[in-house]
Amino acid sequence: MKIIIAGNYGAGNLGDELILEGLLETLRDVSPEAKVTVFSARPFFTKKRHAKYDIKTRYKVPSGARSLLKSVFNGQLKRTLKSIKKADYFILGGGGLFDETSKKAIWIWSVQAWAAYHYKKPVIMYGQGISSIKSNWAKKKLKKYFRKAELIAVRDTDSKHQLKKLIRGKKILLMPDLLFKIRKLHVPASENTQTQPKILLALRPFKKPLPGFEKEIRKFIEENKDQLIPIPFQKQQDGHYLNPENPPKYTSNIDKILTKYQGANSLVAMRLHAILFAICTGTPFVAISYNPKVTHILETLGLQEYMIEIKELTSENLQAKLKEVLENHHDISVRLQKIAATQLQKHEEVEMHLKAILK
């Protein structure tokens, strides 16, 4: 059996690499003999990063005029389309690929879905997150490409609600984020207990400045700078708040990231997968919700009490929430790991549906 996986891989985003690892773990359990090809922005990196899964890699289908011409001349498009023609199944996901905050993203992943359907391949939408879809253009794209899917599994209740309104009568499963599938992240809570405060910081920049947020977060950083450890989840973007001239080095090595979490008391984060990583490792956190996907997933997990909406953020309420988290460190840590274990178990329930399709 030949399976193609397409997603935002090889783009220098740790969250997406964790999603891919979780999906590869899933396929190893569900269909261990399957030959997997991953469509990536950087095929060589993806093949090296996930070498233990013995995958093939190709560039994803080009979605712009410039990338199309380049891929035609260097033969990349031919190799990509050949992979699709030979495939038995096409998995698109996971993550927030169809996020209306980026119409460019919706277009890119619509092109991947179109190519799969063009060659009459069964498409599986797995681990998707759908933000609030308002424009008719975005609704049309989702209706077109999700309605024909063999299986749809989304990672939060709001995504399921959004799709239910668009494609009535279609079965839509609710599943955990694919990060929870990575078993090595599920470490004992006792390994995270520290006597001295060490706070991981996973922020992200914005294309348009948010003066209020910038002022408050910098004030918080100044008050806690001796305890903060930056942990970038996006290459060449994160970490500039602490030291813009010498930002921390990005790594996609899970073991290195895991060591940082095990050496910390808590996490203050905007990055979704930094937060989910904390849940797996039993690291108490304060989440800053900058995007509906953060709010929706934490609400689905019943952890919204540890979240502050970015528009409501002040240095004072962030400091107060962090103090509360640290004072209740042990109880929160145990609670998070119970939730993580439950999410891993729920993966197995959804995998039964996936296994039924991948005959």
C-alpha cells in the first residue's frame, strides 16, 4: 500500500514537525507495511528529520505561477504527480491548514486536495483544525474538498461545528491533536518538579505590530528575565522578545526540546504546540490566545482556565496567573498528564476508523 501525506512540513515550524511525527506514528500502528511519501517544502530536511520512519519525500504540488514554472523546468512537478498517480491513499493534515486568517494557506492546500481528487485518489482529512470560516470563497473551497473525503477527523469541537454547518449529513470525527500520539512525550509528572522557577517562553511575532501587547509582554519579561528560557517553535521568527540581537537557536530535535521542558517549572506560550507539549509533559502553563485555534483546543480539553486572551493581556494578570499556576504546580501537573493519557487513548478509537479505510 502506498500513502501520501501532505501538510505544512519542512517549513521550519516545530509544531508541524510534531504533527507529522504523530501521523507517522499513527500509520506505523495502523498500517505498518505501508510505503509513505511525504510532500514537503524541503524534502531533504523532512527525510532526514524523520529518517527512522523510512519515508520517501517529494515537493508538494506548486500553487503559484513562479513555483509552477520552476517545478516544470527542474522535473519536480513530474515526480510529484507521478507519486500521486501511484498512491493508494492521500492524507491531508493535520493542523490548521484551512485557516481563514490566511487565504494563501487555504489556496495552497486546496491545490493539494484538487490534485489528489484529479487522479481519483481517496482523500483522508486527518487531524484538521478549521477556524471560523466567513467568506463565501473559503466556504466554497471547504465544501468542495471536504465533502468528497473518505474520512474527516478534526481536532477540536469548534472545527467539527464549522464543518457540520458546511457539509450536512457527512460524518465528522473528533480526535486529539496528533502531537498527543508521540508516546515519548508522555513522561512522569515527577520529572518536571523544580525548586527554582524556570519559565519556558514560547512567543511569536506579528506582521502588524500590536502596541498594547508589545508593551505588556516586554514589561512581564523585564520582571522575570532571570527566570525565562526562550524556546522557539518557528525558525527565524521566535525568540526575539528576549534578545533580538542574539535570538535562541531553533531546533526540531524532540529530545532537546523534551529536556528543556523537564528542566522547567512552567511555560508561558502563544504557540499552540508549545502548549500541547506542556500538557504531555505535565508542565503547568499559561497560554496567551492570539488565534481562535488556541482557544478552541483548550476549551475542548477543558483547560481554558489557564488561558488569557491576547486582547485582555496585561503584565499584571499574566503575572497573577503564573503565580497561581506555580502555587498549584503538583496538582496541575498531575491533571495535565491525565488529560494527555486520555488523548492518547482517544487516538486509538479514531484509528479504528482509519484502519477500516486503509484495507
